[in-house]
Amino acid sequence: MKTSTAKEDKQYDKAMVNRIARATGHLKTVRNMVEEGRDCSEVLVQLAAVKSAINGAGKEMLKHYIETCLEEELEKQDGKGLEKLNKSIDSFMK
């Protein structure tokens, strides 16, 4: 596992904010489409884009957690690091 640098953390944070902004943008589009009474098939396409953006952000967050945060948790040797990871995976996969 690796420890991230401050520069890598900033790059990660910026990328994550961009992913969340993309999902937010898709969701706003869905809302506007529903308010305008757009065709259901078009709305479903946009909902799929929201779902994909959210899943992508979650996947990147999970990878980041495993690559950086988990190492710190395991170093504590209190047995809670893997438990915390498992809870995070369970929450994400619901």
C-alpha cells in the first residue's frame, strides 16, 4: 500500500469533486426533463448517466480508501481496519 502526498491528495480531491459535479449536473438535467414532461425513455437515459457517475465516484473513493486510508487503519492493529473496510464495501454495494 502507498501513502499519498499532499499533491496527490489535492489531485484526488479535485477529481472527486469533478465526478460529483458531473453526477449533480446529470441529476439536474433529469429534474428539468421531468418538469418539462420529456419522454420517459430520454429521462431513463439520463438516470442511467446519474447512476454511472455515482458508481464511478464510489469506485474511485473505495480504491482511494484501500490504497491510502486502509494502511493507516491497519497500522493501528486494533482489528477495526478490515471491519471498517467491510462496512464501507457493504454500504457502497447496497
